Amino acid sequence: MSRANTNKHENYEILNLIGYGLAKFDMDFVREFSFKTKQDFFIYLVNTGIAKTIGTIKNRQDLFDPFFENARKG
């Protein structure tokens, strides 16, 4: 199947890994990449083209939140 026939984001897999990491490890995950805030991490991901918007990243985290003990419900 060609890439044009899919609706997946071009960075679908990496965004899933980022969402998983954020849901499971929260700020520990962000600090592993040397960022002090989630906002700085999110802006970096948008500026590098990994995600188109900050909302994209938050939505990925929301997908994985229900699988982990955290205050977020997804």
C-alpha cells in the first residue's frame, strides 16, 4: 500500500512512543530529553516537525493514559 493511501500521520509510530512515555513516566520522560517543562518539550517536537501541533502530542498521551496509574484520565 502506498503512503498516499493511508491517513496515518507521517510520524505515527514515534508519536505513539512519545504518548506512551508521557502517559507512563510523565515529567521523568520529559527530563530524560533535558527539558524542564512539558511545554518546552512539546514546542521542540512541533518545531522539529515530529508533530504538527501541541494538541497532537497531548492527544497521543490521552490515548495511553487509561493504561497507567496517573491523575490523567485521557
